[in-house]
Amino acid sequence: MNSFVYRILHPDEWDDFKRKKVFYGNDLDKKSGYIHLSEKKQLKKTINIYFKKKKVVILKIDTEKLKEKILWETSRGGEKFPHLYDSLTLENVVKVDSANA
């Protein structure tokens, strides 16, 4: 398993996460039953597909405390993506970046 995975958020989702100190996922995550994450190499394509022409916040997440809760499952294009079967807390976020899609 990678030491780090990434979560892309809209700025308002990030503001809500900071305020509550926990993230349970957005509507898509809740419908899927897990929080969608990405490897670093998957970020650009995910941003281009799901966050077209919007500002995003990219969270770098330490997987050390989440090992048992992350499953690598086949998804888009047959690639394996990390899926978090739990909530995400601020203590797992080690870096925050902003980007324009």
C-alpha cells in the first residue's frame, strides 16, 4: 500500500471538513458506500473528469492509521483506486494544496 493517497475537494467541502474536523464524504461517496481517493498519478485525470473548470483543494493523506480501512478496488478504466471505508479525520491530512481545474 502507498504511504500517501489523495482526496480532491471543492473549497466549500474543505471549509466544512476543517470546521467539523471529520469528513464523511460527499453525495457520491455516500451513495458508493466509501470515500473516493486517488493515487498521485491519478489526480490529474480525476480532476479533469469530475471537477471541470473549478477550483479544487487536494488533500495529501497519510495512510498509516487507515491501512485496515482502505481497499484498493478496480474502478475507472480498470485501474485500482483507493477507497476509504470510514470517515476521514484532519489528523490524517498531512498537506493541503489548491489547484484550478
